[in-house]
Amino acid sequence: MIKILFICYGNICRSPMAEFIMKDMLKKQGLEDSFYIQSAATSTEEIWGGRGNPIYPPARAEMTKRGIPFDSSKRAVQVTKEDYDAYDMLVCMEAMNVRDLMRIIGFDKERKVKKLLDFTNHGGDIADPWYSGDFTATYKDIVEGCEAIIKQYKEGILCQ
């Protein structure tokens, strides 16, 4: 089983979208038992008094519009140093997330840290819709990255 932790800054937009988009894709392809998928934040900005904020309403709306089921009880959580050992891949949405993640986990000795679009043939960052307001573009980029991960899994490129 491949364990993937999707990571963004606050864990209310991009990373939970990636979590639930990936889970939906895997289920539709009969691969859900081959993966364990979760998401987390590099910051505590969306976590107050030990309780994380829920998925941001426009992110929920984008997933609903696309027929992506999600857990409405999902709350923001912060990535921990221990997550490095618990997951096979820590997949960030942008370079800033990678930088912030490295401050939390230290050295990436097993080369587990990647950006989601690194799995595609063009790389790049997934724009934060909190600032851009473009949840559709974010959705499309996340779908492209998740499809690329699944393709690499099927081709035997990812560890199985």
C-alpha cells in the first residue's frame, strides 16, 4: 500500500481537494485498497485551540460541482515530523510548501517530498485559490497531478 500525504499551506483548499479527488479517482479505478490518502497543512493558521477549520466553502463547492465526494467533517491538521516516517510520499502543492515542510521534517533523506505537478511532464506549482479565486484552475491542475500519479503507479514507476 502506498501512503500519500497531500500538503498545502492551510489544509482547507488545495490539499483536501487533492485528497478527495485522488480518493475518488482511485475508487473509480478499483485501486482504493492500494493507497492510503490524507492531507495536512504546513501552517497552523487554520487551526485554532487545537481544532482545525473545515474545508473552505468554495473548495467544497468546486468538488460538489464535479461530483467529487468528500468528508464534510474533514478539518485542517498540521503535518508533523513523524509523518515523514508514516508516509511513502509527501506531496506538496507548491515550492513554498516544500520549503515550509522541510523546516518541520528536516532533511528528506529518502526523497519522499515532491510537488504534485512534478508527476506531470511540465512540473510547476498549483496556484492557491485562496488568493487567485480560481478554484476551477486549481481543480484541473490537481486532477492532472493525481492522474499522473496513478499512471506512474500502473506503469510500475511508483513503489508498489
